[in-house]
Amino acid sequence: MERRRLVAILRKVRAGRLSVADALREIRSAQIARLGFATLDLERAVRRGFPEVVLGEGKTPQQLLEIVRRLHRAGQSVMVTRVGPEPARALLERWPKGRYEAAARIFVLRQGRQPRPRPGVVVISAGTADVPVAEEAAVTAEVLGCGVERIYDVGVAGLHRLVGRKEALLRARVIVVVAGMEGALPSVVAGLTACPVIGVPTSTGYGAGARGEAALLAMLNSCAGGLTVVNIDNGYGAGYAAALVNRLGR
């Protein structure tokens, strides 16, 4: 249940148009939707400020259509991550007003009036191969109400490229840094800036990188203060965390 619907119920109770028992029944019925193959948390928007986000990976197009239909019917905006081209086509055919960000593999179907984006999030990628994960982070933060500045392909092999964007770094409230290979860039950025930095290791790189494990361990062992790290290729987790930090920022 979204905040506006909860507020509407409470106002009806205050005005005497709805009994407390009926209000309680309506609130409880709106907390969970059981679909058999999925159990949707319809109350998450009240607790977290944004409805449940759906992982598209591993679900059939038919399952995704039913999940999105139920969330949409509850009056909630819908975001589905890790959506391939085939399920994306099915979703867009059913909801033409939805949006599919192919680079990020994210489908979005909004409802209600959207607030003005709050600036403050910067997303950086070390290399071009890291851009899909960086886009997942950037689009996630945008869907959650942030203005996002992108700085791509500025890895440690040519640090002058990053130094040339110093003004953007200093404006940021929170920075997401996406890097594979040796995973050094988040430490560099955290050492140059005062705001929180979120490192995202990616699975790009050669054999000894173990599909992102080398980058993950490098970031976890960073000596740069203020650096936190999410899981390998988890652009969504980084973007969500960045949005929360930006919401509470100065």
C-alpha cells in the first residue's frame, strides 16, 4: 500500500466515513498479495518509501506479467530488474506507457505524480565493459527519485580522465563506482572525495579475476575511509543504497 492510499483511509476514519474495524480490514488486506508462485509485499512502499522491486531473472514472461499486473492494480509504481528482451517486449505490449532501459535491463511502470529529482548521485564506471552494471545503478537511483550524473570509462589506467571531472565529484552527496579487473578505482575515488562511496565489483576481466572475486576482495580490503562495497555486478543494490543516502544528505 502506498502512503497516499494509507493517508486516504486514515482521513476517512477521522471524518467518520469509515469505521476503525473496516479501516483495519482494508489495511490488512492490502499488505500481501498471494499469487501462488509469488507473495508480494504491498506494504513496502510505506516502510521503505518505494514499492517492492521485482527481480526479473529466473521468472517467465507470464509470471512477470502477473506480478506487474497485481502491483499496478494496487496503485503502485513498478520496477523490474534483470529483464531480457523477450519479457521486456511482453511487458511493453501490455503496458505501452512503461519504459524499458535496455542497457540497464530495467522495466519501469510509474503511477502517480513523480517528485522533482533530487540531485547528488554520481555513477562512475572504470571501463566501458562496466557500463551495463553502472547503468543498472544509475537507472535504479533515478527511479527512486534521484538526479544522476554519469562519468564513464575513467579507470586507473588513465587517471587524468577522472581528475578532469573533479567538479562533479565535489558536488556529489554519494558516489557509486563500478569497476572490474583489479577493482582499484573505488579506493581512488574515496581517497579524493569527502562523501560516501559505494564500490561495485564487476565480473569483467581475465581468468585470474575469477569473474569479479579479485575486484571484490580488493574493494573489501581498501584502506580508503568511507568506502562500502556491494556484491559482484549488483548495480541495483548500489543504486538503491545511493538513493537512500542521497535522500538523507545535506
